[in-house]
Amino acid sequence: MQTRLYQVAVLCIVLSATANAQEVLQWRGADRTGCYQDTNLLKSWPETGPDLLWEFDGLGNGYGSPVITNSAIFVNGEIDTVSYLFALDRSGKLRWKSPIGREWTMNYPGSRNTPTIATDLVYVTAGMGTIACLEAENGKTRWSVDMVRDFHAPMTRFGFSEALAVSGDAVFFSPGNTDSNVVALDRFTGNIKWICKGLGQMTSYCSPAIITLPDREIMVTFSKSALLGIDTKDGALLWSHQQDGDGDVHVNTPLYENGYIYYITGDGNGSVKLKLSPDGKEIEEVWRNGEMVK
């Protein structure tokens, strides 16, 4: 059933992604807002649904979303406990399939990552902790690290599922260790740029947002019980916002708009609006709605 869901997800997006449409290069599109600027969309669906253009069978198990360039489709899948990155052309033919690492199979088995594309490179996560950079053209691995082995990440309850964030020459991820809480690597070499200790809390399945201000860029992500704001230049923890509940699953990417940060989560925390100072160094809680949860 999971395989079938993968096929449907790919086909639905391909049907709406014409040669002139914007490329979807990461989780939730540009700026990770989930807002897309395409025009000339259908105002109504045909009664029997859109025509099936093609179907690809063989992606394995998984829950992640595909990303789409003007020439290719990239999507993760798990086969026999291994996470693979698949590259298909726009007619549904397999270009290449590359192994990433061991995938999560203990509960809700299957890949749980959306790839991130930056220029000619693709960045992916496997459920057991592998982070890898591959060449988009041929699937060759440029470099890889293991969050558990190299950054002593504690294993989560549902496997690692973060869609990696990229900015400039850096790629960011959250091992969730007390000493290596959030990490930035050189996206071309895999070498460490900085390590942030954060609050020392376990990671919480969040795909981070990047906020760009006139004088600062901030990575915003969740750890087990707090929202973190980290300077992408040097890894300094600028601020944190503590939550009331005791849950560890905060999967929704925060949203930034016009000087305010919005997030929604469960575990008694509800929905929150924060005011971000113009220099990005401080936050102020504007409101909290405990009845609106993920």
C-alpha cells in the first residue's frame, strides 16, 4: 500500500508540473512555506480525474515527498531495509537508483525523507542516521556521514526524518546529542563548519526553516521541548521558546512572515505566534492557542 501511495504522489505532482512551472527543489517548495506561484491551473477537475500519463513501480516503501526539476524527479524509497534515492526522468523512466544507508523498519517502516536539491547536488537522510550528498546527474555519492556514529545522535522513536536545509555553502541537520545538537557541514565536502549545543535536547523530526533578515540568517527548528533560533553563520543559539507539553514529535516546519514566526504542534502546546526582533536576536510571544493542535 505504501508503494502505491508513492506512485500516486509522484503522478499527481507530475501532472501539475509543466515545463514552465516552477521547480520544487525541497520540502514545501521555496522558503518551505508551502506556497506555490504557478498560474493557469485547472479551475475544476475532470469528472473521472486527470488522465494517467505514466506509472513507475519499484520505489519500495516510504512516506516522503518527491522533488521535481525541469528534467527529473527525485524520491526516496526503502527496499529490503535499505534507503535508496531514485531519479526518474519526466516520462517516468528510471535514470538511476543509489543506496543511501539503512532505513527505519521498526514501526511505520519505510523511507521518511524529502530530498533537497541545491544546484547539481542532492541531499538526503536515511531513517537510521545517514546523511548523504549525491550528484544529481548520475547518483554518485560525493560524501556521507552517520549521525549516530559521527555525532553520537540518540536514536529516535520513529527514525530520522528531517528534510535537510541548505543555504549558501552549508547544509544543516539536527543529531540531537547534548554536545552535537545541531550541525552545519560544508555542503560540497561534508566537513564540519560549526556545531551548536542548543539546549542539549533530542531532535524532534522537524524540517527546519531558514529566515533571511537584512543582517542575519536564522535556522529555526524544534528540539524535544523547544523551538530554537540559530545563527547560520556561526551556530550561535540566539533564542529558544520553551513548550509546555512533554511530547517529542514536532514535525511541522515553522512559518515566518512579516516579522512573525508561527508554529503549530501537539502535546499540549497548541499554536503559537512569536514576534521576531528586527535584528533576529530576540523573540516575544504574541499569543498561544492551546486548542489548535497538529
